Amino acid sequence: MIDFVVNENDKGRGLYAKIKFSRGTRVLILEGNYLPYPTKTSIQIGKKHIESWEGGHINHHCDPNTEIKIHKNFIGTCSSSL
């Protein structure tokens, strides 16, 4: 995960890209444990929750520049910015 850094500001910690990604580029693949219940750092995918280090640092934004894509073999984020 060398393309990312966890920074902290007045809103807390977050995962930030260190480089620009082209639109549609797979940014990262979330790997972790699936749980039947939410945690403070899990991401809900359908009825399950994935607990991963990277996912725990992805922040919500009302105008996001990435989107979560669900595939049968992985869950990942893709750049939606230009």
C-alpha cells in the first residue's frame, strides 16, 4: 500500500492517495474479515461487514472521488474523478 498514507487532521484520521489515479483505475482491494455485525471501522457490504485496515481509514464524503465496486472475487475502490 505504498500509494497511500494515513493522515490526521481536525476531523480525524483518513486514508489519502499520494498519487493521482486516472478515472476507472482500481485504487485498492479491500481484504479482511467478514463479520455479521458492524464495528467502528468496518464497511457494510450488503448484509455483511468487512473489517480491514485500509477500509477502517476510508472516510465518508458527500462528494466522493472514488466508489466501492463489488466483484465476486474482491471488493475494491475505483477512482471516479477525472
